[in-house]
Amino acid sequence: MIDNAFIRRRGLLRALAAAPLAWAGSAAAQFGFGSGGPPLAEVPAYRIGDRWTYQIRSRFRAVGDAEEVVEVTAIGADGIVASVTTRGGGGDGTRTERWSAPGLVVQGSMMDVETRRFARPLERFRFPLAAGQSWNQWVEQVNDTGRTEGKVNRYVAVRRAEQVTVRAGTFDAVRMNVIMRLDDETPFRWATECNHTVWYAPAVRGVVREDRRSEWREKGNPMDNAPMISQSEIVELVAFRPGS
């Protein structure tokens, strides 16, 4: 059963999907997200060799746990390159992310382990992060993994600073709610809707925890339209090794 808070967030996602960008500010106010406030996280200074190791715990028994390692491999005038290696969870693989600047993704994932190329940078984080800050984007992109393309929507609300304990330790982190609409609608099903909660910790220049849930619905009879859960997992930082 989906709780009422999730239903409200999904309702906001659908409203944003149907409305122009100019409306996003009033929607944010309606759901209690203001703007401004003192910075909770400044722009991180990445280093070559920065390495984050994560455990991904799926709530689907058939999938199992996975390990993901993200490592900064290059920094130059054209941005930052990171290698992402995944083991377990139904498949092993390595992909490349490219960030034009800290928080700005020109090639990377949104929901899972896919590789997307964005026509303009996707604002994964809008540094400096401040409580009450929010942003909403529609971005044209190509999903090389899923073989789809089109506009995706991503809405982020920065909530507050709080302590979070994961396998790597206890961190002062910034909590953010992320809701997304992907590009996979067909004549038979609606697009995937994602609801993620993200904790970003300045001490490790990255995410320390994510709670990910995504679903889609078939088109047709609204009385027989239960959500199809496509993602339900917890991601936790296991270790962080700073570069030099």
C-alpha cells in the first residue's frame, strides 16, 4: 500500500508534468517548499581519485544486493569525468558519467544504472544548497541504455540539514526530495514516475543515502490500474576515499 505522503508527492509530479515551468514556483509554495536560507552545502571541490563505495539494497528478493563504486578519473576545462562500476543486483557493468561542473550532469543516470545524454546539463544539485531551495527542469535527452529519447522532468526540493547514519558512519547531511517523470511512455503505459529521497553530505562531497521508489501504470481501465513498482531500494555509503 502506498502511503498518503507518497500519493501527494506523485500528485505534485503529475501537476508539474502537465504545467509550464513558470508554474513550478507556485506548486512549490503549495507543498510547503520556500526558497532562500543560509547555505547548507557549498560547491564541492572534487579531486581525481575521489572514490565512493555504495551498497544498494533492493526490496525485490529476486534482485539481491549490489555494490556500486563511483570514482573521479579526470578533471579538466570541459568538466569532470567519473567511472561508475556496479557488481551484483542482477548484472555487472561499468559506465561513464560526465559533469560540466559540480552538480551539473551532461551524461549520467537518473533512476538506476542507465546512461543518458542531456541536451543541456541536468541539475542534479544546485550548489550552494540551502533549506527551502527548489528547482524544476524539463530536459531533452537520449537514453542510450533504454533506447528511448525525449523530454524528462526532474523536480528537487531541499528540505533541511539532519544527521544520518549509514555503514560509512554518521554524517551531517542535506535532505532533498526528488520527483521525476521519465521518457518511457508508450500507447499502452504511462511514463515512469520516480520518488527519491537523497541525503548529501558535504564532508564526503557526495550522497551518503538514497531511498528510491519508482512506478508506472498501464493505460486503460482506471478501476484496474494498480501501480507497477519498478524500483524499490535503499542506497548507503559504505566507504569514501578522498583523492589527491
